[in-house]
Amino acid sequence: MIDVDDTALSATSRRHAGTEALASGFIPGVGQLLQRRRLAAAIQFTTVLAYLVIGSASGLRHAMLFAFLWNCYSVIDAYRYRAD
């Protein structure tokens, strides 16, 4: 029987989570895509894109703020996700 060290697994999963969160910080949804969560990735990306388009087309700064906040949520979601 092979003993698996839980701390090594958690360190590896945290490193991957950090990489996926960083990727999601640059382009919303990429972290979720790396985690193979296609629906979550599509929702993250299209929501931020919609807020950016609405904000730039209408000049509403609130929409740009919502895009930034949703992008922050995307980073947090990618970091906290655990595939058990």
C-alpha cells in the first residue's frame, strides 16, 4: 500500500489553485477553464465582457466597477475551488 502525504497533496493543489487564480486575474474564466469547469468559465467571461461592453458603450462607470468586482470574484472562485 502506498502512503500519500496529505500535506504534499494540499501544497500541490494550492500551487495549482494559485496558478489558476492568476490566470483568471488576467482573463476572467481562464482559471475555471483550467479546472475543466466550462460552464463556470463561460459565465465568468461573458459576464465581465458584457459589463465592459455596457460600460464602454454607455459611459456608465458603475458597469466598469461591476466588471472589476466580478473579475475579483472570478479570481477568488478559481482559488477556492477544490475538485474532490
